[in-house]
Amino acid sequence: MIAELHNKLPPELVNSEDLLTGNFFGTLRYTNLHLTLPYILKNTYFKLDKHREILTNSLKEMPGEVELFKFWPIYKGDEIDLIVELPKYVIGIEVKYHSGLSSDDFISLYQFNPEIISCHQLARYSKMLIKKFPEHQIILIYLAKESRARSVYNDTLNRNLIDSEKIAFGVLSWQDIYTAIEELKNNVTGKDKVIINDLSNYLYKKGFDRFKNFALEYLNKIEAEKYFYFQYYHKLSFNFRETEKIGESYYEYK
């Protein structure tokens, strides 16, 4: 991560999804997770309120040990990017950067049927988590750029590919995380503050900051029923170094 912040990363690695996952969450695990991870995940969107409550309850049990994070665990051929294992809860996070889902068969399960197998990446991971952690309450979070995160999430829900009785399925964007990191900077101290500042700079460099507002010189003078409009003036200038008179009426410019 530090190498990328200082432009020392080989160009072919800049867009690596695995490197983004490892850099961000691998660095985050060295913070006090019971303080930092609830901030990181707090903006996760759930269609069902009961699913948001499940995430909230799981984060209350968050201790600070780094062993909680398991990167790219393989279980019967499936490899989700990150699993956070707690005594009663499991949080699975699938991370995307520039790419979309790795597999999809465009099946729609209008009534969830556990016997039907779909190659849809999130559907596969949801079933994998159910089988691997049968005694846990499972949370699956799809993490991607804001421009595509919600559309993939809604498509997955609309096709009934996730068993909502067994899985709390949510979506989170990198822009949401960057916003949370910016807030977190003011609420940590010591080693955590150093790490969170580095993560903030890293996410900014990856382009995850949001447009916030127009900076107007006279913003405090805006009044009700009035408005501003923006106009672009195009200006073209010439710089003539030498001129030579030709005849009585014309000049040649060089």
C-alpha cells in the first residue's frame, strides 16, 4: 500500500482486485477492530431492516484480534475474498474493483429452491457459507464501486438468488467506506490514527472520494428564491513573434 501511495507499484498491479483487498483489509486488521470495523461497515445497505439489525448485533461482538480475518479461504472450490468469523456470526465480503461478477447463468429462482444450483457468484458463495457455517448467523456483503454496486445487488435480489431466511445480504460501496474512513480519522488516536490516515490516502488515490459541492466565493450570500448559473467563456489568444509588411495592405505573420 505504501509503495502505491508513492507511485512505486508496477503498472500491471495498480488495478489488481486482490491487491486492493489485501492492502485495505490486511492493513485494517492491525487496528482495534471493535472500534474501526463498525465504522467501515456501518453504511452497508440492506433491503430488510431485520438484516441490518443482524449486522449491528454482530458488530457488538467484535473483539480486536487479527485472527478474525481469513483471506481467500477455499471451501469445495469456492473462494470468497474475506471472511470475518465471530462466535455467533460470520461476515463474508466479496470485493470488486473494476470487474463485475466472475460468473452468472441468468437463472431466476422465483421461489427459493435449495436443490437448484446456480453458477451466479454471489449465489454460490451464499450456499457455501451456509454449508461451512451451519451454526452461525451469516451476513454476505457485496463490496464494489458505487457505479455498479447497487445494480448488481438489486439484480441478485430480484432474481431471488439469496435465501433471505438464512443470509443477511447487503451491499456496500468503496465510496461509502471512504466516507466512513474520513469520519473515523477524528475518532482514533495513536497507532490507529496513523493506519487510518494511510488508508484514507490510499482510498483517495484509488479514486473513491465523492463529489461534494461547488465551492462558490459568495456562497454565504445565497438568498431564498435566487439561484446561480454557471457559464463558460472560451478565450483564444495569439502570440505573434514576427511580422513583415507585404505591399500596401497586408502583413505576413510568422
